[in-house]
Amino acid sequence: MEKFAVILKPDGGKRLIGSHPILKRLPVRAAQKCLPCLSAQKAGVIVDTDHHETLGAFIDVPGFFANWNQMEETHRIKTVKGIVRVLEKMKIHLLCFPQMHRFFTEEEIHCLQQRDIVLSDGFHHRLAAMLLVLKQLLTITAAQAPYFEVGIWGADTHTGQIWVEAIAGEVNRMCIGGQDIGKLKRLAEITLRTTGLACQVTDKPEICLSDKNITVLAEPAGISISKIQPSFHFLSIPGNRASDFFCEAGDNMQRIYNIEMGWMAPPRDVEVLKELDPWEELGVLDGLFHVVSRVYREDIRINSLTFNRIKRLHTLYELYPVKLQGFIHQGSRIHFDRFRREYFKAGPGVVKIQ
């Protein structure tokens, strides 16, 4: 059975320093300065407890801990080659790294691929889980949902079109935006014909996203928007590119949720020897599906996202099973039970934030 590897999220070097026979004896600052000199290394395993079989491994990359974005290109390539060496030593060719576009340049990704390393960012799972989150949130807020206004920016992209297909039958007011007005108008016509929902069309992100209860970014908008309560903001950008849209004042106010991904519980027969960050959990989930599901591997190989392929992934979640627990809001896990208590405790009504 093919195995996979997941790169652990940088933690400032705590894991490596704590396990290193020499560095753990040094002052913290001195030890941290030594980290870039270390090569990538195995940092744990992922085990199938039913069959007592190792499915994959975790990798720590010390180079990520010290000003990675300011490092010289030669040093970065050296670090990438170190990742290749540790993968080859474990005879692993599949690397699951949901944040790879944040850390690797296109040249570095190409360097890995030239060494027969298959890279996966888990975006199919991110998108599939966020659509499940939306469905659950609309169920919980059923009394208010008919009055929610929706804005989808990047509706002229594959990802944006999937969101339009998923939401159109659930709401009464939706604005779709993007750069290709012709494509947006055609999508609006199809949506009207298939669901009866008439969508507003715009090429201005501020019109598409401001004062909406549900907003989706399928591509960067690069603007500041006015927010209302309640509001749910889905960062659904392939490649996990950051956006100032999620860094505005007021994000910590109750009933405003910036949703990075769904919180999926992994299968019970999978064991890891450490507590994982949500992004690391996403990497494990992605790797597991690569290993056990031919259907998933084929969909990834085709590399063309459609709503039908996402729904097929939802079916696979039920088969294995993988259960949606809640969502990730500003890096924190929010269980649906907690959301329900907090949401209704805030009281009914829509309050505009100035």
C-alpha cells in the first residue's frame, strides 16, 4: 500500500528542540538559531490500528522556523532537497501539505515534482467540508436563513461556480461577482432557469461582499467591507492565499464568523502520536483518501473541480466514515453545539457594524 507524508506546521522549533539531544540543553534563543542548520526529519507516524499498519509519517522542516520568506534561494532549495531525501529514505512519493502554496514557490514545487514527489494541498477536502458547514449553519439558523443575503466573489471561477450551485437552492437573495461579466451573466441565466433564483451580477467586489450575511471568496478581493451580524465569511481560495478581507476590526465580535475550513473528525481506526493542528488534520485526511480511495485519486488526477465531484466526496465521507464536527474560525475549532449556544444567546435580529 502506498504511504504518504504530512509536513507539520512550524511551531517555532519546540518539537525539534525538545527532542534533540544537544539543542534541548541550550538556551532557547541559541537553540533556535541552530534550527536552520538541521535537515528535514521524520517526526512521527500515522497508523491503521485495525490492521496494525503504518499508513504514513509526519515531517518536521527546521528551515521553516527561521525567516523562511527572507532566506536566500540557494538555502531554500537546499531545504527542499532535504525534504526529498527524507521522503526517499522512507520510500514515500506522496506529500500532503495543505499550506504548501504559502511556503513553496512554483520553482520549489517543480523541484519536488522532478524527483517524482506527488504534491497535494487538500483543497478538495477544504471545499467539500466548507459546503457541509454552510449546509449545517443554514439548518441551525433556519428561521433567519430566508432573509440572509449572499455574496460570492469569484463566481466566474470553477470554485465560485460550485458555491453558486450549492447555495442557489438554499437562499432568496444572492449577488455574484467577478472579473468576467459575460461569464457571470451566463451563470445567472442558468441559475434562474434551474432554481428560479435571480442573481445580481457585478464586477465590483465592494458591491458583491458588503453588508452580506454570507460571503464567499473564491478569489482574492483586496478590499475592506462593511459587516453585519450575523455573518459567515468563507475563505475558499485555492492555494490558501491570505486576504486582508479576514483581518478587519470587529472580527472578534459575536455572530461574525470567518471560516477557514470545516472541522472533520478522522476515521476512528487511524492513530497519530501527537495532537494535530487543523491544517495538519487536513493533510492526514487528504493522505488517507489518496491511499484508500481509487475514486478520490481519479478525481484528483483529473484536476478539474465540479459540484458533482464534491458531492461524490461527500458520499465517500459517509462510506469511510468521516464526520463533520464544526468549523475552524480564526484558527480555533468551533463545534456546532457551541456555535448553536453562542448564536442564539446573542439574540435575534441583524445588527450592522459601523
